[in-house]
Amino acid sequence: MDPIADKKVGKIVADNFRTAKVFTELGIDFCCKGGVKLSEACEMRGLNTEKVIEELLQVFQTGDSTNYLGMGMGELVDYILKIHHKYVEDTIPALKFYLEKTNRVHGERHPELEEIKTLFFDAADALTVHMKKEEFILFPYIKAMEESLKSDFHLSAPHFGHIDNPILLMEEEHDTEGERFRRISTLSNKYTPPADACQTYRVAFAMLEEFENDLHTHIHLENNILFPVAQQVFEKITH
């Protein structure tokens, strides 16, 4: 039997908090019943242990050695959509759930949790709208510009006028979210759970920290790599 099967569920989450999302989706309690072995937890829920382990192994496989600068605009857009937009969409529901639960159970002793929850919920709503603007307006035009260069055809002027208009808006919204997460980091003492924090509390803070780190990479790829190239190409094809 796989050694992971004999590992306690709480320990698995403690070693890699990303596994918390897998357990939550499967209905496995890693907080109050974290002392149960994975194999026993699966048996109690009527789950196939090997299949659960396969899902966990996918979570364990992390790492990023991507050459962003070597990508074309369309390739980088697809990467941002596949990695960062998907991460935000996949993580928001679980993180909302953990923050709701943590605030409900620990909010009386830790009143800052209410503001942290509110800030994240506001960020989640704003980022959801923000990403749709990119997906339906800015990104398709960036990809169309690249195709126009490759195929040497005339591209019609976009309805938003100059490409600086949506880019400046996206950058302003990036700044807003960056500031919001700086506030969350301050309130959470740089995502440091207190001594009385339960496993869910610790997972919520660990996920918040990862969310902010991912957001930093996400914004960096757009502000510092994708957008400047798109602006250069726009000037080239409109002159």
C-alpha cells in the first residue's frame, strides 16, 4: 500500500496545505478528524483510496521553470488564462468557505478575521469581473494583433480606441488588488496564525498567502511582460 495511505489526514494538510481543497471536495474532515489515517478516512467516506492518492499526487507536483520572455503574446495570454485565471477561479470558492468558517468559530477572539474575510470577498468579486474584461476584450485583441503581424493583414481599430485605454484600466485595478492584499497581510500578521488556531484557520492563512503570491506573479506577467509588448505592437500596426 502507498505510504501516503498510512499518513494522517491532518499531517498531509500540514505538510502541503493545497491538499485541503481535495479533502474538502471529497468531504474528508482534515480539521476535527485530522488524526485519522488517509486509508481510514477514505473507507469512512466510501472512497477509493488509490484514486484519492492520485488526486493528491497531482497537487504535490509543483514547480515553475517557464521561460516567459521567450513566449509570443498569444502563448503568454494562453498561459495566464490556463495557470493564473484558472487558479483564481478554482481557489476562490474554497478560500471563501475557509474564511467564513474561521471567522464564525474564531471571530470573537480574533475580530480582525471579519475584515480579512470582507477584504477577500471584495477582492474575489473584483478579480472575477477584472478577468472577464481581459478574457473578452483585451486578450482577444492582443492575440488578433499577433495574427495580423504573422499573416500581414490589416486589423480594424478596436472599439476601445488606443490599447493604452484598457491596459491603464487593468493596471489601476491591479494596483487596487495589490493594496487590498497588503492590508490583508498586515491584519493577518503576514499570514501568521495565532497559537489557538485550528487546522482550518492555518489552511485559510496559508491559502491567502499563496493567493497573494500567485497574484504577484500574475500581475508581473501582465504589467511587465505582456502589456509593454502589446503596446509596442499596437504602435507598429497602427502607423
